[in-house]
Amino acid sequence: MMSAAGRFARFVVLIAAALALQVSAASQLTVAGYVIDLLLFVAVSAGVNGGSDRGALIGFGCGLASDLVVQTPFGMWILTMAVVGYAAGGATHFLVDGGRAARSLVVGLIAASGVGLFVCIAWLLDLTYVTEQNVPIIIAVVGGSSILLNLLAERPIRWGLLIRPNFAGTPA
């Protein structure tokens, strides 16, 4: 068994790597002029693969990392990613071993809904610089890129978070 410090270290390394890739490489690779969101993808993928509790915890960490680098009110991404990570964990009840393609589709749909949730929170806070963007294209870019990313990165995320898949609803 790995100690709690070892698990936390893997968690920190995974979030730090996603954050470093987000601010360096992903910010240069745009689709239709919009940037993919790696931290949102990590939160959703961890929830789908690890369950609600782990999804919320990892979503909180990803949201904290994202809030440190974006210019929105602090806590918006924490709230969004924690809720989305928890919801992604709830989606595992519907994946009774639907295969990697089905999980990737679910990850894409939930990541897209995470962008929608973020925009709804921004609308409630009257942040017009967020809500005046071309939201449907952003949702499509984040959802589509998350589908592709999950096909490539599902196994490294499971390794990094010590997730043994059990798609009957609870992480093993």
C-alpha cells in the first residue's frame, strides 16, 4: 500500500503537470481560436474513473490551480470543477463497462457541461467579459478536445491518481 503522502505527491504532480501544460503548450494550441482546458479535463476524467468523492477532491485541486492563473474572481473555478468532478463520479453508475469510447464520450459531455456551469456562475455574478464570449463554440471545443484527450490520457490519469477502474459505480 502507498502511504497518504505518496498519494498526495502523485496528486500534486499530476495537477502541476496539467497546469504547466495548460499555461505553456495548450495556450499555444487553439481550436477555432479557443484554448482547450486541460485542468477541467483532468477533474472530469478523474471523476469518471474514480468516483464522486475523488472527482470532487481532484476537481477542487484543479480548480484551485486554475484560479491561480486566470483573471476571474477567486473560487469560480474551484466551485465549478468540484461540482463537475462530483457529477462526473456520479456518471460512473451509468457506465457498467461501456468501454473506453463510451467513457470518453461521457468525459466530453461532462466537460462541456462544466463550461456551461462556469458561464452560468459568471452570469449570476454579472461578469460580462465571460458571458459575452462565443459560448457554444467554447463548449464544443472543450467537449470535443476532452473526448480526444480521454482516449489518450485515461491510463496516465488512473496511474497518477491510483485509480483501479470499477465501473459499477464505486472506485476500487
